[in-house]
Amino acid sequence: MPKRRRRRIRGNFNNICFKPCGMPTHSLETITLTKDELEAIRLADLEGLYQEDAANKMEVSRPTFGRILNAARAKIADAIINGKSIELI
């Protein structure tokens, strides 16, 4: 089993949900973003950091950061394109 390393995450992302307008939540499929994925999106897309710098801030390797970022972007794209809600845990 791979060793799970503790990652540095800034911000309070608890119990946040985004959904398409005019749709009841109970009728939507939900995509879940982890705190790691949200932090990767924040560092790369919001702050505009290069992957190497963002990986250093999260205290993970650059390839690991890239995998986290790709997973987060794929989930967000799926939710936007297919009208799913996004839950942050």
C-alpha cells in the first residue's frame, strides 16, 4: 500500500457545494473535489504558479501535483459540461 503523505493546504473548504441554477440538488449527480484537488486548482489557476512552485508549496513532488491537478480539472469539466453539482470535502 502506498504511503500517504500529509500535504500543506491553506484555506477553509468545508461544506461548500456548487450546482447549476434552477435545479433541485436532490436530482443532480454530485462530483466530489478533495481538499488536495481544490488547493492544486487554487495554486495553479488562481495564483498562476508553475507546477514546480505549486508542488513545493503543497510539499509534494511535481508529478504528484500534476496528477492531482489533472484529476481536479477533469472533475470540474465533467460537472460543468454535464450539469452536475460540485461538493468540496
